[in-house]
Amino acid sequence: MERDEYRKQFELEEIHWWFAGRREILRATLHGLGGLPAEAVILDAGCGTGLNLKISQDLGKTFGFDFEEEALRYCQKRGLKRLVRADVQRMPYKSGSFDLVFILDILSHRTIVSDLDALRDAYRVLKRGGILLVSESAFNFLLSRHDRAFHIRQRYTCKGMKRKLTEAGFDVIKTTYFNFFLFVPVLLFRFWDKLWQGDDVPVSHLNRVNSGVNCLLFQVFKAEAPLLRSIRFPFGSSLLCVARKK
């Protein structure tokens, strides 16, 4: 992503409604799987500025990597260890090393030559029966200058992601969209922004939000978390896939 976006993400990731809401959804999804081994070994592949990796320390022993040195510098500011600079398509770990792998909004990045190779390597580094959690941006018609700022090459559909996971060797447990309740406002905002501002200049929508508005958006977004344990949303601005190594 653009250099300044790392700074904004580092400063806002703990409080911003979208990041906080996604954490609730990931937490509920993991809980619905019935838990992890007592001493789980966890990998955040493409860990960004490191907040998800830091929170995951409560679940087990964590490892993280990112291709961008700027991201790793922010991870170090959080006091994180066991970090390396690496490519998600060629993970520097032994086969069968991890119980859980996160790939959160990484496969769509323009530096990824083959998202299928990345998924195959995630399969390789997982232990037998290990779990992969993938989240990604959904629907190419939502592409905007925000995506350009985050160096997003494309957005996905659940059907397309499920096909890739299956081709990589995984048993797909669940695919669903999320940010369902706020999808229409997101859609209208993206179209308005594209008409008014265009999409040539890479500037993200990640900014500090009024505390009251931020709290309201978080509560709406967070409400999806318990529902996703038992249902699949038919659309949303993002998608979530859960897969298991055979």
C-alpha cells in the first residue's frame, strides 16, 4: 500500500470501526470452529502493521511476515517478535508447521503474481487438519481510488475464492460475504466518490471518524459476528473463507 497508509492503519487499527468489526467476525468464526489446540502455532501471512498478530498471541505461539519493510517496522513498534520479510507465494517455513494460518486482504495485492500459488503454499505450511482463514475485498464493481491506495489489483467473489481453495487442495468449510448490513451505504459512497473525485489518485477512505459515528458503525458491523456462525450472507463488501487441510 502507499507509504502513508501504513501510518494511518497503525494509528487507527485499534479503534476504527472496520478493523474492530472484522476482528469480532474473525473471533466469532474461530469460536464456531470449536477452538484450537492448547498450544496452537499460528501464522499471520502478510501481517501488515501487526495488530491482528498481537491479538492472536492469546491463542498460541505466533509468527508473522510481510513483504514490505515499512509494515515490519510498525510490527516492531508493537513489540512483536518472530517476524521475517517474505513473500506469501513462497513462505519461509517448513511444511506442516502451523495449526492456523491467516491471509487477510493479501491475495488481492498487485504484487501477488499468483494467488493460487499463495494458497498452495499456505496448504503446505499447515499441519494436517490445520485451518486457513482468508478475508478479501469483494466485487470488482467496488474498485476505487481507495483500492489503488492499498495497491489492490482485484476484488473477489465467494464462488471464485472457493474454486481457488479447492484447486489448492483444501476442504472448504465455509464461504460468506460480510459487511452485509452496511453494503448499500458502502456501494453508494463508492459510486459517489468515483463520480465526484475520480479514481486516478490513490487516496484511501481510511480516516479518523467522529467517535459517535464510529461507535454506531462498529455496533452495526459487529452485529454480523454471531449471525455468521450459522448463516451465510449473500453479499457484502468483503468475503470470508474458512478451509481445512485434508
